[in-house]
Amino acid sequence: ATIALEKKIIVSKLGDNTTLSCIYRGRELHLKNLRVYWQIADDQEECTVVHALISGQDNESEQCIHFKNRTQLFWDRLENGDFSLLLLNVSQSDEHTYKCVVLEKAEYTSMVHQAEVVLSLAASYSQPILSGPISNSDSTGEEVTFSCRSGNGYPEPNVYWINKTDNSHLPPSELMIIPNNNGTYSVFSTLKVKATSNMQIECSIENKILHENLSANYTQQKQSNGSSTESHKNLKKNGRGAQAAGIISVVILIGILAVVICWLRRRNSSKLVSYTVCG
Ligand SMILES: *[C@@H]1O[C@H](CO)[C@@H](O)[C@H](O)[C@H]1NC(C)=O
Ligand SMILES: *[C@@H]1O[C@H](CO)[C@@H](O)[C@H](O)[C@H]1NC(C)=O
Ligand SMILES: *[C@@H]1O[C@H](CO)[C@@H](O)[C@H](O)[C@H]1NC(C)=O
Ligand SMILES: *[C@@H]1O[C@H](CO)[C@@H](O)[C@H](O)[C@H]1NC(C)=O
């Protein structure tokens, strides 16, 4: 009899525990008569035994060192034909196709079930940080540089620069994907564009496996009417600045007035007033 091969793809985040599923829904099986092998299906691996259950017992004699103490069957579910394997603390080196094979020993040994699980690893990128030219400097027409960075993601990301005024994609000037020691990636990209009076730039970091897009936005302060939050902040700052400037000019004015009055008095009656306020 041929046995249909189930094939599943699962995505796990780095460091998580993940379950590789292998469920037989046929007749009742007796654990004592079974051999369950979880192995790596990719040919090029030297060691392929991930977990083995022989005559109702875990057998570690052939288990690869890489999986020692990291695998568990669900003992309460085995009798129900659930041979799923819990793999602890997954890392990039666990990215394989795994095969579960269930053999039954009666008069002769036969395979009763098999399943394949493709394990893909992923890690979310951090919220990107976008920096651009100082918002209220008037650099219209000049070339300005934006930079965007993010980290701790897996696998390698896609980076998009988007002009939000027309949603067009802009080609990055520079794109660096830097591998970290823990197997994740950091990304750094720059964009050079001619400045306009109303720049709205978005940097987006895509993790294809997780279907995740994280983005950061830059909004140029509008020259006349500010409507974005950023220009609002600037207006506030400008308001406080104007207040301070007003106070300072009043103080200076009083100073000048005092000097002028003193000078006038001195000129009129230099001897009399010289010992008072004017010194
Ligand atoms: C594991 O299996 C081997 C043969 O594959 C056998 O010699 C050994 O006794 C088994 N160990 C345990 C603990 O069952
Ligand atoms: C597995 O765990 C046992 C007991 O906790 C320990 O002695 C052994 O060193 C561990 N093996 C590995 C490869 O971590
Ligand atoms: C998980 O695995 C990584 C290596 O891949 C190791 O550095 C870390 O200590 C492990 N964490 C636990 C809780 O075992
Ligand atoms: C992420 O954003 C890019 C650019 O806008 C788009 O092409 C892609 O389809 C998005 N991916 C997801 C998963 O939303």
C-alpha cells in the first residue's frame, strides 16, 4: 500500500519552541510494536536522527548531538496516533525539512504513516528609525540624504523607499545587510533625493516570511500652513521663540533708554547727577 505523504510548512521565531506535527488517524496502534523516527529529510546532512521512539521508549543512541535535550514527544497523545515532536529553542541551524516515519512491527515490519514538515525560521525586524534633513531648513532643489536602519530580523529583509506624495518607489542609494553574531540581520539604507518643499518619505522594512512590513515616516514641514504633527511641534517651538525674543528686545530697549537718558543728563548737568544711577 502506498502512504500519502503530508507536507506542511511551519514558521517559527528564533528561540521559540515549535511543534512539528505528525498525526496518524487510522486504526489503533500499540506503542510497544512501534518505531517512530523523526529525521532530517535533506540528503546532505551527516547526522539525520532528530528523535527516535523504539518499543515505547525514547532511544537516544542515534540522536544527533545537535538535538540532544531539545526534543520531546507528547506522551499523553501517542496512544491517539499523535507523534508530533516538540523542538525547543529553535535556531537557524534547525532550518530543514523534517520527516516523521512510523513503523509497525507485527509478523514483519511495515510503514504505517509518514509526514514531512518544512521548518522556516523568522524573526521580526525592529521598528525602523528614519532620519532626514532638518525639517524647516529651506533646501529646495538641493540633494538631501535620508537614512533608515533596523535590526534583529531574519531572514534578510526587503527595503522600500516610498515617496508618500504619489506612492512611487524610490531606488535606494545604498543598502547594507549586515549579519549579526546571533544569526539575525541588521539593515542600513540611504536615499538621496532632490529636496522639495513638501517631502513625505517612508522607509519600509519587509519580512517576507512573516508577511510583516514595518515603516517609518518623514514629513517635511510645509512652508506656509503646517498640518502635520511635526510642523505643529515646530510652530509651538517658534511660538516660544518669539515670546523669548520679545522679552529680550524689551530688556535691551530699556537698557538703551537708560543709557541715553543718563548721557543726556550727564551732558546737561554732569556734576550733579554723576553720582546717581548712571554711575
Ligand atoms: C536504542 O536502540 C538500540 C538499537 O537501535 C538498542 O541497542 C538500545 O538498547 C536502545 N536503547 C534504549 C535505551 O532503548
Ligand atoms: C542533556 O541534559 C543532561 C541532563 O540534564 C546533561 O547531563 C547533558 O549534558 C545534556 N546534553 C547536552 C548535549 O546538552
Ligand atoms: C537557545 O539556543 C541558543 C543557541 O542557538 C543558546 O545560545 C541559548 O542559550 C539557548 N537558550 C536556552 C534557554 O536554552
Ligand atoms: C510591504 O510593502 C511593500 C511596499 O509597499 C509591498 O510591495 C509589499 O507587498 C508589502 N508586503 C506586505 C506583506 O504587506
